Amino acid sequence: MKKLLLVTTMTALTMTSIISAPKAHAADDKKRMRSFLKSNKLKIRNIFDGIQCNGQNLLEFAATKGSIETGSLMISKLPKKTVSANLALIQNGSQPLIDAANERVSS
């Protein structure tokens, strides 16, 4: 009886966590991103190559979604070499990020 109750409880908890899982959405919140990175002791330059959103890297995703504040934070924290390598990918995005990336590469 205890095993049946335990299995039922675990199944119910699993189903509620699957059903109520939050959906990812793009938010232009530089403060939230900075605090998340700091609280988890992460650096953008270390995790940039390993993370993708909708099949795009973080910088390209920020450019296509119009996240100017978070995109400019990433541009300022990434090495110039990485920014210049991704310059072609953000050309279809927002103009302020393109300008920030061009300024970062040329400086």
C-alpha cells in the first residue's frame, strides 16, 4: 500500500511540474541577467559558446528580439574576436546593437 501511495504521489508531482513548467520568453532586463550571472558565478565569455536560444547564439537571439540592453551588455563583456565573428549574424537585428558591435570591434 505504501509503495502504491508513493508511486501515485510521485506521478502526480511529476505531472504537475510538467504541466506548470514556465515558458521561456525574451525579456530585455540587463539587471536581471547581470544578477543571475553574478549569483551563479558565471561569466558571459565562458558560457557564450555553450548556450543557444531557438537555435541561435545569445547575441543573435538578443538582436532578433530587440533586446538592446542585454545585447549591449554581452557585447561589452565578450572578447572583440567573438563579437567580430558574430557581427554578420546580428546584421538582421536591431540597429543599436549593430552600432555597438561595430564600435566594440573598431576600438
